[in-house]
Amino acid sequence: MRTLPSSFFSKSAMPYWVLLVLTVPLFFMGVTDVHSWGDDYAQYIKEAQNLAHGLPYYKSGYIYNAANLTYAPPQYPPGFPLLLAPVVLKWGLAIRPMLYLQTALCVLLAWSLYAWFRRYAHPVTALCLSLIIVYSWPVMDMKRAVLADITCLLLVVQYLSLRADGIGNWRRALLLGLVAAAASLVRSQAILLVAAEILWCAPSILRTMLSRSRNYSTYSMPLLTIVAGGAFYLLATKVLFPAPGNANDFYARFFGMTIDKGIRATLRDNLHYLLLFIKGGFHYPAGSVAMSRVIDIIGIAAVCGCVAGWFLSVFRKWQMADAFFITMCLLVLLMPVQDSRYFLPAVPLVFYYCYVSFKLLWQRLFAAPGWPVAVIAPLLFAVVGWHYFRDSIYDPCEGCVPTPREQQAFSYVRSHITDKDVIAFAKPRFLALYTGKRSMHIAWTVPFDRNKQIFDSAGVNYMLIVDHLDDGYFRDYLRQYPAIDSVQIASTYTLYRLH
């Protein structure tokens, strides 16, 4: 197994030093003092704040609305909040140190990608592929946010790298189980690593059953990995970090929407998103019509190369990574809602499969080695993404929060709302983080009378509306059940008293 070199002054350490130097610009890109709208990050930060101060991590102030099937679970897994807790303990709610942590994780990701690609490619090619992925639009977009996706991707690559040499013995099986559990504790979708192990084992299990043999050696270690991973995960969630809210209920309701719509209809509609996500790692937002045409050509080549590379890899040898890619594609195809974040752990595999197919094509057409072409590729990426990179350095993050307006509004909420009251708001976790008050989302999938029942039972006495957010359903609710009083704060914020 290839790992990090034993000495960072050896010749084999040179690629890691090169990657370290070439990833320094990441520390100047997308690192700001504010955050884009949304409040996934707010729940992570609040849970990290609780851990940093010795409180139950799940008490974020966010009141889970079980009727809202697509918004958010009652709590996130504790892995990323644990990683974030030391930063929050040292710098409080400052966004910039958290984004520096994300950038440092990107450097580790580049090293992990190199260690993985080095198993299949020339050192220069492996180095270039690692740089392209770290500077790709999906990774760069996630680096600008305090979210768990970069950490999850890092752990997934670590798992694939360890797994590439096989399992072999029980120590490696336990280590893989620990990494799989850690990835799942960071982001729930990493449970697909376990699903991929089962899918990878399935042919061997089937052959053993049909032949009625007792040769369990092929899949005994993967099964140990699965059992160990489950044990580590349960230990963390049930013993070390127990939480009363049942996130499994949220995910059951969430995927129940796919069943209600119909699997065939969902697959048909989501195929478009899967193709977009495969293309997404090979381009940046188009700055002109001509560039969009180039992007279309690159995207088509990426999809063809990825599909061809997967089949080539499977025909050579059915690997666990091939099974993981299939599970990731199925996840996207079966999701009731879509976000490119869901596909991020599969991005390195997309590049790997494109490398496999284009390498074969290059060998058939030319006798020259292909690694010089790999050197040109990141340079082309740098040219195509120049405007994106430049804007990520100088972009003032227009529309990001918190601004003085939010600070004024939240100061009013802190001083005029009691801790017993619950506030209905479009970004409840954001409000809970910056005010310390309890907040709840509305459920737009149920009638207004059902929302009133939910609000009354939860103690929702206030509703906060911001002019520039999409609060249409909130306003419609107020037309159905008018507020008894209201006050405008910070020019665009209006606080309504419901009872």
C-alpha cells in the first residue's frame, strides 16, 4: 500500500511538497468574513458550539417540523461539529477561521487524491489530476461554505485509497470500518460505502451459494468491515453522542416522496441531474455564449469518457470503487430533490474513469507517453476558470450574511422575545444560531390549518419575514390567520405576533 512517505525530505515526498505549494492560492480564494444565505452551516456551527462548551450537541434551537419533508433533519451527525468545535471554541462565530479550516482540509484532500491516483497513473499525471479536482468547481464551491462535504469527500478518498489494495486481514478490515463510520458520522450519505461493499460482495456470495461451497474467504473480510463500521457508528451515535431526535424518521419520510411520485418517473426526471453533475467537475460557470458552447463539448466528452471508463474498469476487474460509483449514481437518480453536493464524493471517480478511457484512446492513437498531456490539462483548467478564480479572491460576497442589518434585527429579537417562545422563520437554524432563540420552519406541503396545529402545539407565537427571501407561503399563512400585531425592524425584517 502506498501511503505518505516516511520522511518529508525524501525524494518520494516531492509530489506532496509540490501539492502543498500549488494549493497555497486556495487560502486566498473564497475565504471571507460572511457566509452565503442558507442555514445548513448554521446548524453545524451551533452543534459545534454546544460541543465546545460541553452541552448536548443536538440542542441547536432548531425545532424540527415533521410535516416539512424536504427541509432538514432534527440534528446532523456529530462528526463535522466535532471537527469544527476547537475552531468555534477559539474564535467563536467568526466565519473566516472556519473557512481556513475548510481550506486546510482541501490540502489534505489533494494529498489523499495523489496517494489514490498514484496507484493507477504516472506520478505527474496523479499530481495533475489531484490539482484539477481540488480546483474544480464542485470542490471550490463547497470550500466557500462551512459544510461537511469537503470532510466527507476526504474520508471517502481515504477509504478508497486503503481499499484499493484489498483488505487482506482483520486489522485492515477494522481500520476500513472505522474510516467508513467516521465518514458516515460526518455526512449520512457516506453510508453508501457500506452499501458498495455489499454490492461488491454480491457476485462472490452468489457464486458460493450456487456452488454450495464453504469458501467464505472472498467476502469474509468485507463483511467484517461492514459489521465493524456499523458497530463504530452505533457506539458514536447511541453511546457517545446520543440524541432524542430521530433523523432516520426524516430520511424515511424524505425518500417516501420518491415512492409517492413513482420510481420510474423519478429516475426519468433525475437522469438529467446525474448528467449535469458528471459534467460539473469539468467546467466553471460560463462567462460568455462561446464559452458555454465549449463547455457543452467538454461535458459530452466527460459523460462519454466516464461511462466508457467505468465499463473498462469493470471488465478488467470488478472493484469496490466501481460498486461505490453505482451507488452514488443511484442516490442521485432516486433523490426527491437535487443538489450537486450529493454527488461530490463521486467526483474523483468520474475523473478516474475519464482517465482510464482517454488513456486507452491515447495509447491506440499515439506511441508517446500521455503524462505531458496531463500537465497541459490543469493549465487549460486555469485558463477556463480564470474569471471564477479571480472573482473568488476579490468577490465581496454580495448578499452574504450576517450584515449590520441582520445584526440589528437579531439584537431586537434577543431583547424582545423570551426563551419560551418559538419563531417561525424561513431560515430557522440561522436565526437560532445568532439569537439563541428557538425557531421553526413552515411546512409548505400541508394545508394551512395543519401548519396552525403544528405551530400551536410547538408554541410558535411569532413569525419573522424578510423581504428579500422567498417567504410567499409565510405571507399566505398570515392572510389565512392574520397576526395580532407586527413591527418592522432593520428595514426589511418584519416580526409578527401570532398570539
